[in-house]
Amino acid sequence: MTQYRNLIGGRLETADATIQVINPANRNTIAHVPDLSQTQLEQAVVAATTAFATWSETALKHRQTLLSRLSKAILDNKTELSTLLTTEQGKPLANAQGEIQRCADWLSYFSKIPELVGLMERRIDDHAFASKVPLGVVAAIVPWNFPMSLAIWKVAPAILMGNTVIWKPSPFTPLTSLRLGEIIKDLVPAGVINIITGGDKLARALTAHPLINKIAFTGSTQTGKAIMATAAQSIKRITLELGGNDPAIVMDDADLEKHIPGIFWGAFANNAQFCVAIKRLYVHEKIKDQFLKRFIEYGRNVIVGDGLDPAVGIGPIQNESQFFKVSAMINAAKERGLEMITLTETVPSAGYFVPVTLVINPADEDETVVTEAFGPVLPILFFNDVEEVIRRANDSAYGLASSVWAQDTTLAQGIAKRLQSGTTWINTIHVIKPQIPFSGHKQSGLGLENGIEVLSEYANTKSIVVGQ
């Protein structure tokens, strides 16, 4: 079994304790990774703090060159990293390849972002100018659904702005991150990027550490609230990308032949383990029968199985805990007598597989509507009136993303402007690019990621005024 080590201060380190890593497609143990001690966490923080003194003073061009080299290193190892990602996370190999490619693309974008010079320093008048200065040590805490791309969303702007990073992947999906650490060890100045592994205890110690200046976290709203409370003790800067309960609205003029695939994968890409997956699908009453017929026909052609099989479109639930949560939601819905349609009658028994399940027109207050399943359970609800569906779509504590599907794009844009979410797509979904800001409204998050705007999330503003 391959030994995986943490990257701390430019060295590859083991630990006395370890965490077991499971392949969710067959429940086999595939690795053990270090479960870092408090002493080793201190070493990582010291390494990042020491490196910050030098890295924060390096020229902007030098930082961008490093990002470019990291992008190339990822591309040079794309095949290995993609296969490892599928093995530990479960997603189909083509999707894993896409995620690794996006990591390289994000790093490349930030390595040559054209607006950067003007952002870094701006002269106000003959006697004053404002500049962006780095924060210090950034803790990047990453979930298990997109363990690589969501890390790079944080690492790229953080080190570009002159910060150093302690990157903590989920204990469920640490392998690709640690392998990348081995690949980049000699490319990155010691301590600028540190990759550490451990459980919830390590995460709590990391977020509470007095020498951590910023926490960038993607995960559940519940955990985000806990991080926010911890950060308040020392006024740490925070970026929180949290849960969602994303509505999609399909109007009566929607081009179903064209958009059914997009709507289906909008709901079930990555086995619906996706913060911006369609979680509530509102379909106009006039087209409900036609929509359901086409949607079901499309879904029944999708194969659920091991992501390493090229025929598979949907992989397993990533971990046992989430598997039981999703299974319990489906069983409870059945017990309540809800109308349900299973699209994938046969799923492998060895891994954490759940059949793709539709819940037809449940009540707005039903668990399947108000709770983010984070698995292949989709409530399909019907509506008659635009005002009604906007109200129902906005009736949520979350506001991450949404989508509108209609041929009348003027109407669709009018609806999109009124939906309370950080992103709304029209006749498309999951178009996410490094230059497009990504944020959550309400309890879906605080701060933002991506776009030129994200650079301010990793810097303080400093004004200098010179007297005459």
C-alpha cells in the first residue's frame, strides 16, 4: 500500500497515528494517511509563518511564475491524479479528469490575470496611494466532493497575494492532495504551501490557532457557523462557501429536447454531491407530463457504478455517513407515502451506491424539499404562476445558485434578477470559470471566490498619505 505523507515546511512527514481511506465504489481500504498531532500542527504553522516573511516580499511576477509552474506540474501528472481522484472520491474518471484540468486552468488564469497591477497599488492623488498587502497564513479547509478544484480556488489567489497556505483536505479524500504535495515539493519555496491531514480535532485546532490569519472554508452551513464563531475570537478573516438548496425553474416554453440533458446533469452531476446541484426542480403545470416522460427516459439510460468504468455516468456516494443519510431520507419518504420514481433500479451492492430517485410533487415543507440531500434524491414540484414560483424558490434559508429554463429570455432574465442566489444560470448550468465571481447569499456563505474580486479576500487594504 502506497505511503502518503504530509508536506510541511518543504519536507514530507508521517505521523504516529493514521486515518483509513476507503474506496467508496467497493468499500476497500486503499490507504492510511497521517493523523497529525498538535505538535506537528505547530510545526506546520511555524513553517508557514516563517515562509510568509520572505514570500510576502517576493515580486508579483515571481509569484505568478510559481502559479504557472504549478499549473504545468498538474497537467504533466493529470492521468495519475485523475485516476487517484476517482479511486478515493468515486466520481467517473471523465469527471475527475475535468476537475484536475480545472485546477490547472485556475492556476494558469491567476498566473496572468491582467487587472492585477492596478489592483495591487492605486494612486489616489499626488500625496496618497492605496495598496493591497497580504494577510499572513491562510488555512484552506476543503470538502470531499471536489477535493482538488475547491482547494485550488483558495490556494491560487492566496499565494498570489503573498500569503502562505496550510491546506487541509477532508479525511475522506486526502490522497490526491497529498500526491500533489509530493509532486510540487521542490517547486514551491519551503512553507509557502503546506498540506496536512487529520480529522475534526485537527480542523478545530487549525481554525482556532492564533497565528492563522484567515480561514477559507467550503462545507456545510453548520460547520461554517462554528468556524465563524471561532474566528470571531481573534477577528480572523473568513471566506465561507456553504450549503445550498438550489431551485431550478422550467417554464412552459422551455426547449425540453435541447435542455433535458442539462437539467438532468444539473441535478445529478457528481451524484448530486454538489453544492450547486439542482435540489428543487419546479416545472410548469402545462408541460409536467411531457417533462417527466422525457426526463425519466433520459435518466434510465444513465449507468450507476464504479467511476473507473468508462460506461458509468454516476458513481457512488463518497462515504458511509452520507450514504446512510441519503438512504434514510429515501426510506422516510417512502414511509410517508410520497410518489417516487426510481430511475436506476439496479445499482452495485459492493459500494456506497444509492439509486437515482425522483420525488413527485411533495409538499413545500417536506423533508425532501427543505433539506439538502447531497445525494441522488430530487423533488420535482409543479407551479402555474411566475410570482408563485419565485416566492417558493426564494423560500429557503439558502441562496447559493439557481437556474431558469425558458425560450423567452427576457422573461427568464426578469426571473433571474429576483432569485435570491449568488449565481443564476439561464438555459445552462454549472458554468463556473475563474474569472466569474462565485458567492452565496443568506446562509449559503460569506465572502466570495473566483474573479478579480477574490484577490481582495486575501489581502488587507493599506493607505499611505504623505504630508507636504
